[in-house]
Amino acid sequence: SKITFIDGNKGILRYRGYNIADLVGSSKSFIEVVYLLFYGILPSADSLQNFILQISQEYMPPKIVGDVIKSFPQNSHPMAILIACFSTLASYYHDQNCNDELRHTRLAVSQIAGMVAMIYRHITNQDFIQANTELSYSENFINMMFDISSYKFTKVVAKALDIIFILHADHEQNASTATVRLTGSAGANLFACLAAGTATLWGPAHGGANEAVINMLMEIENPNNVKQFVQKVKDKNKGIRLMGFGHRVYKNYDPRAKIMCEICKEVLNDLKVSDPLLEIALELENIALQDSYFIERSLYPNVDFYSGIVLKAIGIPVKMFTTLFALARTSGWSAQW
């Protein structure tokens, strides 16, 4: 589409004609990229400030959303609760400015972060934290999740989240995006479409790959075990898959994975965290990229290979990983809608 372009053979991803690496390299914020997806151009300074104001004023979801979240058992899956949140918004906003599509897309991006944070607070038996409109999008999300006053907050972490959101914002006509578009084609309002897209993303064949990578790396346990693990992957009789490698679209290195690897190193260094999973991941990538078995099959690291390590370091529970995918992709879903 005009929104997102992918050349899988060359490993290229563009939003509205802008290369993803250039957007990240020029320090564009997630909200700037959201504006780009919605309007097709990067915002001027004045347009950006106005857009940020519109987004920030709606950070906090309606009270009824919080009530719905609290109605779920605390052991509920976060994605199930998120689907209910979008359904609640579909009811709440159904007769308010129905023809103002851009307002609804802004509301979706504004409130998804708060909903994800509130879901986290609920399943961890903590009180909700009010939105802070003075903070940037990612900073407010961190605050609503963890409370900045008690969390080891750094600008590096906030920037890393911004980049993670940018990398996951849109990706052509995948299953969840196609679902959003199909539901929208029947005239359903945006929030009903987002509920459908979230349900599709919850499917293990779509979302959740970074969780599978974390489980795989934990199973390997040590960088010294990587060679043996790779041999098991190559043995068809073992039935072991190499998670985080290969992509249905990319037949080259996923451009998002290169960026994610660097972000992973920066976050761990900033937080003074030594995560053995990163050492295992780097060794696994090094061995796999030199092995003809994987080269011949065009199996290169994808965006999920390193993203889970970053999220884990920031303090996001594995159970919440797919909700952050939904948070980022809400911008792309809304633009496609």
C-alpha cells in the first residue's frame, strides 16, 4: 500500500516512502511516525506540537475501561482483557463524532498505551496510575506501568521503547491488518476493528514470537550449548525450530532486527544489566549466519529475535509482550483502516 512498502529480497521496509533505518537514525519520535502514517508526510514543528497535544490530552482511557479491566480475574491473559477494552471503546464512542475518522485514530493511539499499562497494573495487583500529560508518549507509558518515582527510569529506556514502537508500527497486509481492513470494509467503527485485529494478533502464528525466542534462549542456557542446539535444529527428526529466524516476507536480514540488536545492547549497558540471554543470542546469530543450512534457506534474524530481551530488561513480563506489539501496531491498523 502507499502506507508501507517492503522489499523482502533486499531487506527494505519503508513507511510512506521513508526507510525505517532513516526514521530511527534521524531520531524521529514514535508520535512523529504515527503522524507520518496517518497523514502521509512528516509534521512541521507546529503540526507536531499540535498533534502531541491532541494525543496527550487523551492519554487516560474513560473510567468504564478501568472498570472493565478490574472485572477480569487477575490471572486472565492480557490480550483477552485488551480485546475487551477495545470493545468497550467501541460502545463508549459509538455515537460521538462518528464521521471524524482522524479523531478516532488519534484516540486509539492515545489510549492504547494507558490500557496496556492498566492491564499490567491489574494483573500484578497494583492500583492504576493516572496519566501525566507533561510526559512524552513513551515516558507516560513507563510511568503508568511502573511509576517513575520508584522505577529506574532513564531517557535511554524511553527512547528504546519509542524505537520498538516505530519498528512494530506497520508491516503491510499481515493477518491482523487484513482483519482490521476486512472488518472496517463492513462499516464497523475503528475500535470494533481494533478488537478484531487484536484477537488475530493473539493467535500464536502471528503475535508472540518474541516470547518463543525468550523461551528458546532460556532452554539453551549457555553460549557453549549453541552449537549443539543448532545441530538439533538441522536434524528434522528432532522437530526443533529456530525461533526468531526467518520471515514469510524477508528473504534477507530483517532491517528491523539490525536496529533492535543495537537497541538491546544500549539498554542493557544503560541499565547495567548483564543478561546471559544476549550472549546466547549473539552466539546463535553468529553461528547460524555462517552455516550453509540457514544461508541456503534464507533464514536470517527477524525483529522478534532481540525484542524480547529488550522488553525483559525494561521490566515487561513475558506475558505482556504481545500487548506491546498491539500497542505499536494500533497506529498502523488505524492508518490502514
